[in-house]
Amino acid sequence: MLLILLSLIISSASDSAQNSTRYRAPNNGSVRKSKYLSANRNYTSENKVKDWWSSNEVPAVNPVILVPGIFGSQLDGLWNKTTAPHYFCFKTSGDWTTLWLSFESMVPKVIDCWVDNMLLNFTDNTFRDRDGMQTRVNDFGGTGGIECLDKNCYYPYFKAMVDRIAAIPGYVRGVNLRAAPYDYRYGANSPVGRLYLENLRTLIEETYTANGNQKVNLVAHSMGNLYLIEFFKGVSKSWKSKYISKYIAISGVFGGSVKSLRALVSGEVESIPRVFVNANSVRSFQRTFQSIYWLLPKKQLWSNDEILVYAPDKNYTVNEFADLLEDSGYPDGRAILKTLDGSQGLEDPGVDVYCVHGADIPTAAQFRWKPGYFPDYQPVQINGVGDGTVNQRSLEVCTTFSRMRDHQVYPGIKHGEHMQILLNPDVIQYVIDVITETARGVEDNMVF
């Protein structure tokens, strides 16, 4: 997903988050026992699913769980801080308050208050919320936290797809049409990320059981695919065979995205044209997100002599990201990169994969900073091909998976752009055909 992906419309979407899901790391190394945490008042539990089916016949459809991309989950915050960047920033929220997405927080100067709440602290090689901050995702197990990015649904995300699937006889939101939102600021190998993977496993298992032992279809977008790759690494072949029906990968950023480099060096503000924000303010919190480092181009796909960043005094390749961050004034980046050890592979998921993505859209392939512009001003973008956000070579990693069953490519901005693809009726219909096992032409393209 785009790093800060919205064309923001100034409108109030601030809303109480009383029915949201607490989401934070455990205090010790054990994550398996978490079982969703006791504060999950808006989580559609296994008992609720069973209660629903007790008065309804379990249909012969495979359940679906949706996994969003970066910035694709609604986030709420509760804070009681001792400092704030401006006098008009509230140091205390009083109640759970919308963090993402709240349009009224995106206006000039006020955005500094929001940035201060979104920042992560990086200490002792671990990421955590800032002192006095708590965060949680909305509606884990339901679809309310990913259908739209804001609670008033001014900016729909998975909504078109959810609406279409929910219209199929037998599918019910929160019962066999579910979602697994997450705190997208973290990578999968962080304590918060590991807890999420445990929660995802539990969600899959209980969805399977509550729906008459029907195998589960997983549908992921953008960075959600990286989370699933990490998830599949941690479960056995027999577990996958028992619980997973199909994995549909949409716009997977499997091998990283060159665009993430601009976010870390100068701040990613390309997609917020309607609000005049300071790129350096945006950069200050993007640099604290472990997930953005996780999205950097991977060494397996970019060669040692392929220059990705042209700066006035030095050029940088895929092997020099640590130097790039230090030279751009963020020496902590070197240590942050080391936290990604063990989660940078391109492992085979070991399940049936149906890969969908865009193509032939101008996509950042290199950045060039003019003299005097590095690192605090925006660079010149040199384009290659991809889906507008993810480079083509990264999207196509799925073609190397041993059980890749079908590969669908949608060229052009209208049909295959990184976000627009989720609104494409043909893509939605394809997903429906796959999960209902009516896809045409899939058998002809099987890869064994």
C-alpha cells in the first residue's frame, strides 16, 4: 500500500472507539496464550459464531479471512502524556480516540499532534508506543476495521469486495467473512507482530471449527502478503493442509518497494496533495515505523551495482541502506535494519496461491536528489514499471511459488493501480470465482 496513501479531504471523522480491539505486545516472551486479549469487546468470538450457526444451517462455502496492507487497518489511541508539540495538542485523550484515519487531524500544524501520537519509540532494539500512549486495532475478526479506513467510510478500502462477497448466499460478515487487521507500524518479527501472527492462527483455527471444519481462504493486499509469508513459515505442512484452502495474493510487495526509500530519507507526501503538510514532519514518524524498513527493496531482487539513490555526494545501492539512513541524518536506522533479520526472505508459502496484481504503470525505480536538496527536500523520481507503488519484479515474486495456481495481471492505472485494484469489478469477481471454486481458466494455468 502507498506510504501515506490518501488524498485527504478535510472532514471530521473523529469518533469514539468504544467498540475496538486492544492490541499490544505481551509483557513476556509467550504469545501463544494471548487468545485475543480480554479487552476485545468488539471481537466476533468463536462462541458468537457458533451461536449464529445454532439457528442457521452451516453453508457449504469456505470461510474467507482478509488481511490488509500498510495503513489498511483502523487504529485507535488512548493517551495521557506529559508533553506535546504544540499548546493546542491534547496531552490527554480521556477516551479511546481515532488515530487512523481521522481527517481532522491532517490539517496543517494539527498534523504535528497526530504525528506525535503515531510515533514509536525504538529503545533496546525494540519498538513500542511512546510513553503515555496505548493503541489498538478495530474489530479483529469482523470486517469493520478494514472495509473503510475511517469510521464514517469517506475512504473505502476493502468495502467493495466485502459487499460483493457478503451478497453471496451463505456468507455472513463476522461469521465466515472475517478480517485480521493489525498495527501496521510494526514488522512481523516484533513482539507486536509475533502476537498478531498468533492471533491470526487462532482466528483461522476457530473460524474453521465454527464453520463445520471448512478450510479457510486467505485474501491479502500489499504488505498483508508479507505478514502471511511470515505466518506460513511458522506453521507446519500438516497444519496448512488441514486449515487452508487457498491464498489469494493481491498487489503483494513480496520483494519490497523502491518508494519506501523516499519515505525514510525525505518523507512520503506524494499522495496527500490536498493538504499542505510538512514532509519532514511526516518523515519523523515514518522513520520510527519498523514496517517501512521491512518494505525496502530486497537484495535478492536488486543487483549490487544497481543504483537506487543518487545523492550529491554519494550514490546508494541495495547494500548501502544503512549508510543512506545515517547520511540522511538518522543513525538509528542502522540498528533498526538489524531488527529485520530473519524476516527478509522470499520463502515459499507452501499453499495454493492465486496471484493478482497490476502492471505497466509508472513506478518509482530510482530517486535523484539535486545539490542542496538531500535529505530534507523531495527528490526527482525516475520511473520504471509496476503498479504505481510496488515494482514489477517485486509483484512477480509470486510466480516462483511452487504451488502458484493462477497468475492474473491487470495493466494500467484504471485497472491495476495498487489501491484501485481493490475496486476493480473484474478483480473482485475473480476473487469470488476463486473462493467459490468457479474460476475460469485457472486449471489451464496451474504450475506444479
